[in-house]
Amino acid sequence: MEDYGCDMRGMLSFQILWLLSKRVMNGEELAEEIEKRRGEKPKAGTIYPALKSLSEKNLVKGSRKGKAVYYALTPAGSRVLGHAVDHFCSSFGEILRDRRKV
């Protein structure tokens, strides 16, 4: 299986890449957006290690603006996100299509 560059098990990395494909955000903004979707806000000790890992893989790039670091998807991150979305759809598409039957 191809390395998709993000951990599909917990889906945090996938969510971060997806959110950054929409706009540049800092860690707090990402945590707030994830909270809207999950109902629970990830702690700094969860979100920043994920951002560091994605940055080390050259999937996101951070740039400091004042005290905050704003993260953007890199071209490599965009490609990896495309693979991850394809993987997500093949893994969960049937569940999403059949959710009304449950």
C-alpha cells in the first residue's frame, strides 16, 4: 500500500491537511475547526505534534506572523491530500452512501 503521508487511523493529520486546503490557519484556528466537526477540541499536546510531523514530511509549511505560526499546505501536501481523499472514499464511501439505512 502506498504511503498516504497522514495517519488515517485517528484522522487528525487528514483533517489538518483537509482544513489547510481551504485556508491558511494557525494551530488554535485548526483546533477550533476540528472541534466544530468532532465536538471535542484537540489539546495543544495533540495538534502541535501532528503539525510538526506534517511539517517534517514537507506537507505543511509554517510561517511566523507575530507570536503565531500560520500553516499552509505545500504542493506535496496537496498531492498527498488527493491520495488520502481517494483512500478515504474507497475505505468509507460505502458507509457514507448507506448511512441512511443504519
